[in-house]
Amino acid sequence: MIEKFLTEEQDPKAVEKVYLRLADLLTTGEEILYIAVQKKPIVNLFPDCVALTNKRILFFTPANLGLTIKFLDFVWKDIVDVFTKEEIIGAIFSVKTTNGAEMGVDYLPKVQARKLYQYAQERKEAEREARRLRDLESKRAESGSIQFDNAARTVAQQPVAPAVQASDPEPVHILVPPVTQETPKPDELTEKLKKLRMLFDSGLISQEEYNHKKLDLLSEL
């Protein structure tokens, strides 16, 4: 299972420990994208690790002489920026969060640091697009509500024509049917977006499936 995370010469033992720990931490629909392992120039018995998933980024640090492993995680929507800096020996990968916190790992093999940066930028772009779609969905819902309120107010203000009487001794009344308010048909696109969001929140579809389907729906505009 861990072979796909050893493509850049990561330490197999370190990756295995992180993978087993991640197995207990993953939420519904969460997938591991990449694992990078610190490689110190002299002693590298208990390296730090960085793992990326489609929902968050996790920093792992061994403790108690490697018997336990601590971690700190950040969801992608809280990541402001990611950085990588290549030095003579290895590279540094770090992130900055919305509340100003910073976290990083040094002595990463340069190829692994580049991979982390690449994956992190892709996830940030996906999160920005998801945020844009959420804003668009919210604006559409607000716009539909305003239009409905204006239409109801206009109908309510329309005067009802009085009954017309003829001059004939036997009056003939012309009945004017009451003005009824038509119930607007629900916005099918908004309803579909709401149902799609419910599926995602229930864990029945992944983030990628949710984004892909939402883009398909919004392309109908």
C-alpha cells in the first residue's frame, strides 16, 4: 500500500509509520496525496514528515525515541500560502495560516519539497475555486429571493377593477376574477446545487466529485 509514496526515495519505515497513523485520522472521502520525509545529513533516525491529503496538510514529528508520533494539521481553507526554499543541503517546506501561524520542515530532499509545493498549490487552487462556487451559489440564492419578494409586492399592489353596472333596469354584473399570485417554479439549478451539497456534506461523494459536478451544473448558466 505504501509503494506509491516511495517514488522519491522516501524512507520506507518513516512512511509506513505515517501511513498507519493516517489510517486512523482520515475522514470520509479523504485521500492521501503525498508523503515527504526529512533527510538530515548525519543522523536521520527519527525524521519529521509532511503528508498532504485532499482535505488538509499534516506535519508529523516522532516522540519518545520514535515510539510515538505527534502531528499538527491544517485544513486547506485555512492555508494562506505555501513556501519552499532550496538550500545547499535539502530544502525547507513551510505553510502560513489565516491566523498567522507558520509550520515547516527542513532538510527535505529537494525533489520531495518540490512535489509538496506542487500538490499544495493544486489544492489551494481547488479550494479557491470551491470558495468561488460557494459565493456564486449564495449570490444566486439571494438574487432569487429578492426577485420573488419584488414580484409578490408588485402583484399585491395591483388594483382590482370595480364591478361594472349597465344602465338597463335589470343590472348586469360583470364579475372580475380575483388576482391570484402565481407560485413561481423553483429554480431547478439552485435545487440541484443544494442536493449536491447535501451529498458532499453526508460524505457520499468526494471533494473532487463535488467540484466536478458543480462545474457541470454551473456551465448550464
